[in-house]
Amino acid sequence: MTITGAVSRASLAEAKERFEAVVAAGDTDLASLGGDLFSVLHLIDREHGLRRAVSDPSRDGADKAQLVRILLEGKVSPAALGLVADVVRLRWSNPSELSDAVEILAVTAESARAEAEGRIDDLEDELFRFSRVVEGEPELRGALAGPGLPDDRKLGLVQTLLEGKVTAAALTLITELVLRPRGRSLEGGLAEYGKIVAQRRQRLVALVRTRIELSEAQRARLAGVLAAAYGHEVHLNIELDPRTIGGLSIEIGDEIIDGTIAGRLDDVRRRLGTG
């Protein structure tokens, strides 16, 4: 779900501005907005002719907006309908990036829902923790991500595992990724969604690998040091890794700050030409 085209990036920025205006109005039902946007995404992904029609750069934007209004009027909320009409009016580098933009808005809507409930930190942590559970339990991963179980069984499994134990937004997002991965691994999708949640508060996410659990004071001190270095609030995802002999390994975006003993030994080996 990486939008790379320059035209599409500019359009996504406009779509996000429209989204924030809708949320700021204060009369939008955030509990239904994300679900409605995901429903539109499913329709666009399923109906390839429709996706081509609403992303056709040679077609007038008003005509494309009218088309989705005819198709969706009364089937989704007015807020979702207005956002989708705005999205199809914009120009996109290719049809898939229009679909990706709708997905990004849907995840952002769930993030705004959690934020309004005062639980956006919980949402971020729940997505991360679930990704680690899936990664560490191959049988569960196979059941949720493999072709063996039908969708209704997968949905039942997700509900059994998570319903009443995580935020409503987390349940919605995890269910979406399990049933409709859109070509991604389950862990990859969870990581992408986690980044969108973090962006909701303009925070960076640091994956911290450590051999021993960090105290609350240590976490706060580390977050403060990273925030000062990067100029943004930094959310820490802590992963206990027995291979980390000492110190910390910190991954922020594409940058890895490796302060572990193992990392330093590897560096020495590389410098000596023995690694």
C-alpha cells in the first residue's frame, strides 16, 4: 500500500485534507465511517471495470463523482459517500493507487475512531502485539492467512481470539487483513496499518529489540532521547529478543540504530574481513 506516483501522492494529500475536514465537523459517526470506506474498497477491488472508470484521467471528475453517487447513495453514510466522491474526482497515476487511497482513508478513519475514544495508543499496541503473536505461532498464522479455512471460519477464529479483548478499531482492522489481505502477508499488512495509526498523531514508531524487559523509566528516557533526535514524538514497540546479547537495537523506518553487543561484534568481523 505504497503510493509512489507524484500525481497520486498529491491527490492523497488532498484526500486526507478532506478527511480531516469531515472529522473536524464533529457530526460524523466514526464508528461506521471506516467500515463504509472498507465496503467501498471491496467494491472497487472486485469490480475492475468500475475501478478503471473512476480512475480514468480522461474522464471528467464530476462525472466520476456522479457515478459513485448513483451506485452508493443510501448504501453508505453521507460522510463516506462524500469522501469517495472527492477521491474519484482527483487524478491518480494508476487505478490501484486509487484503491490504495481508499484503504488508507479507511484505516485513518478507524484511527480517528480510536483517538476519539481515547484509545489510539491501545490500538497501536494491539496491532503490534497481534503481529508478534501471529509471527510466533505458525499454526495460527496458517489458519488465518492460509487457504485452508473458509472466510466464515477465519472470522469466527478472529472473533474468538479478540472480541472484547481489544479495541473495536483493532478488531475491524485485523479482521479486514485476515479476510482481504490484498496481496500482503498478514504481518506486512499489520505493519502498514500500524504506521498509518502512528501517523494519525504524527508520531514515529521505533521497533526496539532488547534481551531484557525495559522499565517504565527506561522506556520514557529512551522515547525522550529519540524524540529529541528526530524532532517527533516516538512510540516504542518493544520486542524481547534473546539473540540481543546486550544493549538495544532500534529500527525507525528504514534506519537501524544497532547498539547491541552482537551488532558490534558483527561490525568488527566485517571490518576484519572475517564475517
